[in-house]
Amino acid sequence: MFEREAELGAVDEALTELTAGAGNLLAFAGAAGLGKTTLLAEVRRRATARGCTVLSARGGEQEQNLPFHTVRQLAQPVLAAAGEDEHRRLLDSWYDIVAPAIGLVAPDGGSTPDPQGVRDGLDWVVTRFVTRNRPVVVTLDDAHWTDAESLAWLTGFAPRAAELPVLLVVAYRPEEHAHRTAPFRVLATRSGSRPFDLAALTPRAVARLVRGALGPAADDEFCRECWAVTGGNPFEVMELTAKVADRRIEPQRENTAELRDLAGTVRGSGLVGRLERLGPAAVRLAWAAAVLGTEIPPSLAADVAGLGAEEAAEARARLHTARILAGGTGGDEPLRFFHPLIATAVYQAIPPALRVALHGQAAAVVADAGHGPAAAARHLLEVHPDGDPGAVAVLRAAAREHLRAGAPEAARRCLERALREPPERHERASVLFELGCSALLARPATAVNHLRAALEEPGLDPGLREAVVCRLAQALGHSGRMDEAAALVGEEARRATTARTRLRMRAEQFMWNAFRADEPDSPARSRRLARLAGHLSGRGGAEERYILGLRAWDAVARGEPAGTALRFAEEALGSGLSWTDGERGFEVPVMAALTYLYCDRPGRAEELFADGIAECERKGWRGSHLAFGFTLLGYIRYRRGRLSEAESLVREGLRIADRVGSGAPAQLAAIGTLVQTLIARGRVEEAWETARRYDYGTAVPKAVVYPDAQAVHGELLLACGRPREAARQLAAAGRRLDPRGMRNPSWCPWQQHLALAVGRTDPGRAAAHALEAVERARQFGTASAIGQALRCAAEVTGGPGEADLLGEAVEHLERSPASYELARALVGHGAALCRAGLQQEAADQLYRGLETAAHCGAEALVERAREELTAAGLRPLELRYAPSEELSARERAAAEWAAQGLADPEIARKMELKERAVTRLLSAVYRKLGTDRAGLAGVLERR
């Protein structure tokens, strides 16, 4: 601790803040031997003295490829004494997701969580632990050797330290694996401190160390030479003084010449020479320990070294005396090197061929000792391929463990190594398939190569071939190659030998074609789909239900009668469709659920989305699936007019999508929905800034994305007062969608926005588009679609018939769940009636529109309603309530209905209509009394 006053002062300050409830991050950087490990030991000592709970871990040079090794060091001492029941209680609903990552349970062959799901689970578990055991100090030594999975979690969790009573202290060598240590430097700076760069000791400090070890008789010249030959490195100074003491060298000026030779034995070749002088048994044991890594069981080291118990004990004693190995003196105490520098030097000194052989021996010993396939596979990764079927089996088992723990990159490394072994011919296709699946989420292009290779293997089992084709289609689709995906499954459908396989492949073909932005003949595909679905009932298995779900969505997009779409959706979802079926994807269940939304059954749609989100969270799928779930649930709320809730949900979906990657369909869907929601709320500038930040709408995506990016961009331009640019974008969207048969204005109202965009410059064209949209909406037949189209037509055509059109729009929208559209129609109708001189009727509609708009959270529409009321000489109501509170109260009521078995969509719709009737009555009461809600409450209270 010499000359570490600044560092220790920062530690004491951080601990003081921690005991007051404020967390922090401290980072200590320095070259090997500068005292980082000793400094962290002092941190733990001081933290314990202050009553803190202390957790510690250390990166290992040999364990860098062992996923979650560091996390397990932190978690397992805390959980070691508890049984499975207690583990389940502590980890709660995250048990199945997190337990494999922290090594509590062996994988059970269940679904594999994605890496983000595991990281989120670890966040929850650690946050809960911290709040229950506060204050907590976590130390991480040798962070430059932390495995990638633990590092990803640590760097993601570290910013939360400031919000929790936890102090995270990290030490690392900045010159090694800089890409791993750079985040800690950045995080330390963001947390208000700076990384402490440990400096070498000054001559004065070295003199104090030398005299402390060798006695006060050490003269200045001797101490100065100790500093010179070690460069002030504390580890080397201590090792040097130990050797001087061992050789009984007097610390005087006349003996300084011997110091340089002694210093050379501390590391590198000098250390190796010193090791070799300890005898063959000691060398073999040291080599075995270096291969095994950190925290080495003595019995394993002896078995790898090929030593008997007595011989191993003698070798341990010699290595301990030589300050090379510590520990292992009794019981199960593990062996460890005195310093990582020594471990590195010993490992590098092993002859390459012998090192490979030792790893092979270590793999066998570790497996025999019951440490599991993952521990054995770490060593097999270092062994030369030898055509060993046993090695292939271990590597495949390890890959399954890694996937179950949420570490697909580690699984990929094992499977690539298994492929080089190589596997026996009949196993090769299975290994390639597993390898492709492991790369599917993170590296779809790589997955394509492996899966294509699997498909080309001769004599492929039919079941495996079907699985390979479907996963290959997914990989192609996720790479933006929907045309290739559709062609692949189409060809497979033609060569299928069973009706079930043929039907499944045709379902896949229909789906990938539906997502193609460049599909050559969409109407023909729709006709084929309709003919096929017409012969299915949904009782023939998942393949039939997927066809029916696709048919339901196609009916919605084409604008066929809503009853037709609902019938197919009901048949598709009769036995349920899983969101987390890895073989079939989640696209069709989502489309079937959205069918209910567009068909004015949002309650059923919300129920399906809530179930889907819960299913994803249970499985630890917290990537694109969950992002789509939150985004589309927000879109349902947007369509219902619950705009503040919609914004919150969509922002959560966008946050998750941002983690998935830029330009992904989940991100595009979230951005488009957020832009629409912000426009509806009247926050157009914020919507524009959101689109600008993501460069949204400037290019047409290669895949069909909901909502349509080009149409939403046109809507945004229109809201920003740029009708000419909006018209160009919206007309282009129409030229894309109309030939494909996507003509439902409820799904994409590009015609209505285009009519508004050209209304002033080309009234005839505007009226034609608006009236055609009305006709298409009537063909679809839902009240919300008809009402929205009528409102738009009224705004575009104007004139004496405007009030009548708006009145009809109100009638339709009152029978729909589209509250925001109802509010727009009410305000527009009131304004039109006012212009016609019908003040009484106008006041009724405007007050209702104002109240409804406030419920929706449509801030701009509220202001417009007030302006219309003021212009009509009426008193605008001062609404003194928070829309979000009203909505949450409504949700609580819905939960109560559900508890009583009343969560039927029709009942929910009737309750919503009754609520609107009450709102209308209250608006009339306020107007008659000349007061508002708060004023009425005051009158009632006084009476």
C-alpha cells in the first residue's frame, strides 16, 4: 500500500458514500505487478470493517472462453449453502433463465434464452440481492481476462451502481485486451470519478520496502539498485527481497552486483530456470496447474500431472517454498499461483506439443471428476483434431449447455471445433445444423453457410432435413433475403414426400413472400392462399393453423370483409400459436393477433399480445420478439386512443429494439409507431426529431414492416406543414401497396393522408382519393375504418355536406374502440355545426370532443377543441385531471371484470360505450351549470 494514499482516499470516500446509500464505480489500471490485487484485498478488508457485504471475482487467463465464469465466482459463494428450493425462492421467476448461467443447474433441454434475457435476469437477481444485503461491495480483479459473457453483463449493469447501494471496484491491465477494459475506463469517467492509473514506486518507497523485508541495515546504494533493477514494480521488489533473504545476502553496496541476476529469476526465463531446479515432479505439477487455470483442485492437478498423492504433496511443498504455487495445504483448499505473472510464464514455458497433450489429459480428468462437458470442452478447444467421437460428443454437449445458459458465441466455438475433429459422417449434418442454429440470432449470414452445408450432406434424415430447411429460411429472411427464403421452401414443398411436410413448406413460402417488399405477383399469392385455406379447418395441426393465420392477415391487408378475416383468425388460434416456437417463428401468431385489432376487437388482441409477451419473458427471449410485443401492444393502445400508455409501451419496445441492432424490423416498427403516437398527441417536433435521429423514412425497407415506413414518413411531413413532400411520399407508398392488393385504409391510410396533402392544390384528386378510401373502408366493414375514412372525406370535401359526413363518422366511431378518432370527429363535427349556425348541437359535440381528447392524452386536439369553443362564444372547460390516472383506473376496473369472468370482448366494448354515454351526459351537465368537473365536485360537497 506504499504511495497509494490517493487510491485509498478514494476508496474510503466511496465507502462512506456507500454506507449513506450512494453507489459508485472505481477502476484501477496498471501493469502487472503494480499492486492491483493487494489494493483490492485492502478494499475488501475496509468494506468488511464497515459492515458491507463483499463479493469478489477474478478473471482467469485460461478461463476467458468459459462463459459466465466471472459471474459464477460472484454468485456461487452466496448460493452454495442453499438447496434448490431456496434457489428458486431467491431467483423467483428468473430461475429457469438465470440458474444455468450461474451454474446452479444443468441444462434440461428446454428453450434457450437469448443473451439479453440472461443479462436482464442477472440485473434483477443482483439488484434484489443488493437491496436485501445493503451495502454491497463487488471487486473484480484481472478484468482484462473476464469472459465475454460476464463482461457484457458487468458493463451493462455498472451504470446502475449509482442508483443502488453497491460499490463496484475493478482492476485491470490497460495494455492487455484493451477492447475489454476500455468500457470500465469510460464508465468510471461517467460515474464522476476517473480511472486510477497505478504508478511504479519511487526510490524512497522501494527503500522502505527493502528495509522492511531485510532490516534497517540495508544501505541507500543497495536500496537504489533494487529500485533500478525492478523499475519500482512492487511485486518484483518483494520477490527480489525474498530471494535476497533466502540466499542470506547482506543488503550492502558491495552486493549490488548480484541483484540484477536475482531480478532475472522473478519472471520469464529466469523464473522457468528456477522452476526446473525444483525437480521433474514440481515442474509437472506447475505445468498442470497452469493448464487448469485458477482455483485448482489439488487432486485434479495431481491427476493431470500424473503424480501420486505423496509425490504431489512433496512437489506442492517445494513450489510453495519457491513462491510459485500457494494453497492446497489441507482439505479442499485450491491451488493458486502466487501471481498471475508466474502463471503466464509457466504456461508459456510448456513445450507446445506437451501443452496440447496436457489439455487433452485435463479434458479427460475434468470429465471423469464430474465437472461437466463445458469444463472439459474448454480444454478440448486447445487440442488438435484427432477424429475422436468422444470429443465430438463432449463438445456438442458443452454447446447445448452454453446455449441453455444464453451464451451462443461459446456454443459456436465448441461446434466449430467439433466440426474440425471431424464428426463421423452420419453426425456431420447434425453438427452443421446445431452450428447454424447457434449463429442464427447474432450472425444470420454465417448461419446460412452452415445450414446450406448441412442441407448438402448426403443421406439426410427427412426430419432433420425439414428442420434444416426451415431454419435456413429463417436465416435468409433475417438477412433480408426473403426472396431466397421463399424460393427455398417452395422447392422443398415440391419435393416433399408427406402431406404434412408439404403443407408446412407452403405455409413458410406464403409467409416469406408476404414479407417481401419486391414480391412480383402478390394478388396471385393471395388467391393461392385463399384456395388452400378454404379447405382447412385448423384441426389438422400447427401447419394448418399457420396457413389459416396467414389467410386471416392477408384478408386484413387486402381489405376483405372483417368477418372473413376474423373467421380465419379464430380457426388459426383455436389451439393457440406459440410466440417462442423456434422452428416456426413468431410472425404468424403476431399477424393473427393483429387481425383482431383491425377488426375492432382490440380487447382480444391485447389479451393475445399480453400472453405472447409473458411467454417471451418466461423463456428469456428479450430481443426482437419482446421488442415487437411491446411495440405492437403500444400500437393497439394507439388505435384505441390511449395515447399516453401507447407512448410508454412503444418507447419500451424501441429501447429493447435499439439493443438488437440498427435497422432491424423491430426497430423500424417501434420508430414508426412512436412517430404516429407523438403526432396524435400533438408533439410534432418531437416526432420529427425522433425520425431524424434514426434516419427514418428516407429509404424503403427491403421487408414489409408495419406500420409502413414510407406512409408514416408522409404523415409526418404533412403534420410538419410540408404537404408537397408529403404528397410525393404518400403517392409512392400507394404505388407500392395498391398493386400488391394491400388496399385496406384501416391497415395503411395512405389515401386519406394523401387527400389531405393535396386538398388545397388539387381538390378533385383529393376528393377522389378520400371517397375511394371510404368505399374501401365500407368493404372492410369495421366501424373504426368507416368512421375514420368519413372524417377525412368531410375534411377534404368541405361544403354543406361536411357536417352530415362528420355526423355519420361520429355515429360509426361511437360504435368502435377508436377513441382518438372519435374525439377528432366530434371536434370536427362541432366546428362544422358551429359554422352552420347550430350552436346548441355544436356545443354538445365540442364539449364531448374536448373531454374525449383529454381522456386520450391528445394535447393538440384538446387545444383545438378549446379554440373552437372560444370562437363559438362558449366557455372551454378546465380539465383538472390526469388522463393517465383515468386510464389506470379503467384498467383496474377491467381487471375486476376479468376476475368476475366478464373479460369478454363484447362486454368490454359495451362497457366502453356506456362510459362514453356517461362522458356525454357529464359534458352536458358541465355546460348547463357553467362549471367544470372540479367545480361540480365543490358544489356537491357544499350541498
